[in-house]
Amino acid sequence: MGIADCMVREVSEIQRLVQEAILVTELVDRKANIQKYGSFSDRNPTVGKMRKCKLCGIRERESEHQCRVIAREKEQEALDRKNKAILAAEGIDV
């Protein structure tokens, strides 16, 4: 190994470090742009995007939405089962 080999390795290491620094700078710039110009869901990815439910028409965050139509149907089914059980216990056929 001569001095030339060591110089080549140092130059390639310096080039790699410069490329990493450029990538880090680009990521920092992208993050700053999102914070300045991004939508609410871009700036806060944990809350999710807004969407409108096709069944109930409510507009909510994807992470929070529970369809009211489906919930109402489940409640009604549970109430129907309960009523049938009460009627069956009293001996009334449905």
C-alpha cells in the first residue's frame, strides 16, 4: 500500500461524507417545507387524512371515524335480539 492508495481511500471517504451531508440537507429542507406549506395531515401524520363516509356522510379523520349508520344497525340488531329473547321467555312466538 502506497501513499497513492491511501490518498484514493481518503478522497472516496470524503466524497461519501459529502454525499451524506447533501442527503441530510435535502431531508431537512423537505421537512421544513412540509412544516411550512403542508396540509394539516402532512404536518401531523398520526391523525390521518380527512374522509367522508359513503354511508353516513360524516366527514372525519380516518383514525377517528366510526360510521353512525353501521353503529345504529348494530344497536338495532342487538335490541331486536333482546326483544325476541324477552318474547320467547314469555312464550310468545314471533
